[in-house]
Amino acid sequence: MDEIREVIEGKAALLQKGDARAILSYYAPSFVEYTLAPPLQQPGDARDPAPLAAWIATFEAPPRREVTRLEITTDGDVAFATSLDSLTAVPRGATDSFTLWFRVTLGLRRIDGRWLVTHEHESVPFEMDGSFRASTGLTPTD
């Protein structure tokens, strides 16, 4: 499980450096990705860092990601992990930062001796009061 923890925390640390290619080295060549941004499913191609680099460039500096409450389950060459993560950044052109907490589920496989992300799902809850507003103000204590 230490190897899997290293994958998850390693890619979070690389985000703050803005190194899209290095982040994608933790992913299988083809993977399923459901991130916070539209569309409903992103194309998961670890050979193409351009989409991730373009997203990182929407911030004044690369965002900081913190992984908390990480739980990992393994069975042979397959694992899944869940966590509550925060993203802190300053949007390009803004002066104030934001912090957003969100839920993460990762599916990983051991491929050629390395644990690689094959499935990534990020989400925030939404208000069930008919407004359908994203609940972006939540923290892990809520």
C-alpha cells in the first residue's frame, strides 16, 4: 500500500510544480477520467500532457492539492482508493485564492510492476433543494 500512497501523493505534489508530463507518468496509457470540469467524461490519454497543461495554465501559479482521509484497498494487481482532497489556487487574472474540497475515487492496476491510475473520479455534492448548486463551501468536517 505504500507504493499506492506514493502514486497518489506523488501526483498531488507534482501538480504544485506544474509538471503535467510527470503527473501523467502515474497513469496507465489509456484511462477513464471524470474530473470536476466539463464534459461529463474527459479523454484519458497519458501520452498527451496538453489538456492537463492547459488547465494548469488557467491559474496564476500551479494549484496546490492536498490529499486527506486516504483509504486504500488492494486485491492482487487491482486497488481502489478514496480520499477527500482540497485544491487551492488563484485563477488567472484574479488576486484572491480559493480552496475547494472534493471527493476522489481512484482505480489502480499494477502494470509491469508499477501501480498506475486506470480510473479517476472527482466530484462535489450538489444541493438537493431544487437549486442544483454545487456545494463548494463544504469542508471535511461538514
